[in-house]
Amino acid sequence: MAEPQAGVRVQERNALRVIYYCFPGGKHKVLTMSYDDGRVEDRRLIEIFNQYGIRGTFNLNGLLIREDRVPIEEYSVLYDGHEVACHTALHPTVERCPSEQILRQTLEDREALESLMGYTIRGMAYPNGSVNDRVASLMRSAGIRYARTVVSTESFGMPGDYMHWNATCHHNNPRLMELGQQFCDLFKKQYTYMMYVWGHSYEFTDRDNWQVIEDFCKLMGGREDIWYATNIEIVDYMDAVERMQVSVAGDFAYNPSAIPVWMKVDEQIYECAPGTTTSF
């Protein structure tokens, strides 16, 4: 290679670095739960979640008032610290519904729940697991940012499409504890992992198996390498991750979002505060 001419400076390049995003606190695993229908058993389930620091999303029908469901006047207190999301206003199998009615079922559910909770409702669990491309598109038009299916993957990957968000498993899966232990044992920090469990709280009463969720939460709770999050918190955090503006040299990053984002640069964890540039 030819020598540089006299008087010409050769810029030295920064060493190439390995930069990963992390979950909050520099963690690489996230656990989230999702429960449908707002039955009165949610009270006991939330007590268990709160005891072990587990957090979840509760998908409710804002206009479906029945004796076996949590009274709406309890919502703001009972579900505090968790997420309330849509499940349509009256729980129809939406694939069979006209498009106008799907929009109305979703928007009226959002309106009812938002008036009770005091925050914007942007999540959904498809009632009866009913979804196709038309339904998902209409939900987006109604301001829904993510929607959970009833498909179980028995795996721990992040979703590729938040409008077809498949869970790891239902809590009645006979492998629940086995999968939970596998998740706890994951240690390779070059990956991110998510465990997502769903169900209905009344099933614990119907099957007389509340010990299942007690044992699971006891196993999973209080672990330093797990982020305990609601569904929308995961979506919002990953949106913020994708908006990060990292320099080519890998020596700084700008966070344009309203929430902090954690990055791992080589072996050091950095918290990138909202609206600021962080040097690495």
C-alpha cells in the first residue's frame, strides 16, 4: 500500500464494538402475562401476581356487565400496576362480523375502558382467538398497537408481528413449569428472550388448580435477570429501541423517545436517558 503524501493526515478509526440493546436495567429476559374476560377470579390472580412481582395485561369487555365479572367501579384500583387492554365490547367472534361492527366493537370497548382507567388503551386479545388479515387491519385502524392470539409457540422468541402476537403457552399447558425452568436457566446474554403466558382466571376455579399459578409465580418471581412487564410496556420499549440513533463509530447514541433505553456496549451497560445523547 502506498505511503500517505507528506502533510496528509490519516484519520484513525475507532475499534469496532459489539453493541446490543437490553431490556430495562440491562436485562436480557422479559416475562409477561395475559388474562381475558375480567372474571371475579382476577382478584385472587392479581393478589398472587403482586405477591411475587409478576405483571400482566387484563383484556376486558367494557360493555359486558355480568355477575361473574369484576364490577367496573373496581377496575382502576384492582388493575393498578398492570395493564387493561381491549377484548371487544361484547366478545363476538370477530371474523364473522361486518367490518363496521368490528370497528365499533373495538372503539366502544376502548372508549369505555379509557373512561375507567384514565389512560389510552392500545392493546387487544382477539376474542375466541378470532383473527385474519382483515380483522388485524381493522384493529390497527381503531388504534390498536398489538393483539394477542391463542396460538402457543412453547418458545421464547420476540414476536415478529405484534398484531399476531403468539404466546409461549397457556397456563394449562402440562409443560408450564418445565418451560418456566428452561426460561430461568437461559444465560446467553447475546440474545433476548420473552416468556408469555396467557389464560382465564376462572379456569383455576373450574379446574381447582390455583396451585398451578402459585407455583409458577413462585418459580419466576424476584429474579434479577428478568424484566416483569405488561404487554404494552414491551411494545413501547421495543419501539423506543428501534428509534435509537447510534453513531457509526459506536461511541455515542441519541435517544429521541420519551422513555430510557438500555444498551450494552462491549461488556458495559448504559442507560440512555430520553431526549439525550449518551457517550460510550
